Amino acid sequence: MSALQPEDAKLVTLARSARGRTGAPEGAAVRDTDGRTYLAATVSLPSLQLSALQAAVAAAVASGVQGLEAAAVVSAADTVEQAGLAAVHDLAPSAPVHLAAPDGALRTTV
């Protein structure tokens, strides 16, 4: 698998930091069309369940973002969960979503 471009590698680093800081199962980061980044971890409350990718997209949208360039998820899972992927593609149908292992190694790009 090819190496990530520097800006996408930064997304993986930010997603790892969100995951590590909270101890959550997943961390995610998204980059908007202006180059700003938004990161989040899995939200698991009795009244609210969001994947890290859904939460990162929600943070971006709450800040007024109109589009995304790319996203990254750090997880032990083998695939990007569909609801988060759909949220990214609501804003940017062709945006790449990189899935990395907890150690930051790229697994796949969707």
C-alpha cells in the first residue's frame, strides 16, 4: 500500500491523538476544503452513540463547513463503519477516507 500524502498523514496523527487521549475505541479526523481539521473520538453515552467519524463530521458541520477534502479513522476494526462513511460522503462524495491501525499503519483507503 502506498504512503499517505503529508496532509493525510497528519489526519492519521490527529485521529490517533483523539483516540489515545480519550481511550476510545476509535479516533477520527477530517479536513475541510479550507485546510482546517476537526477531530473526535467515539461517543458512547446512554442517550447518544456516535462513531468517531460521525462525531468529527458533526464537529465540522457545526463549524459551518460546506465540504471535506479527506478523512482518517484510527481503529482496530478492519473496515470503516458505514454511517461515518456516509456522513463524509454527504459532504464530499469522492473524499478519501483512510483507515489506519492503532499504531498508525495505513490499512486501506475507501
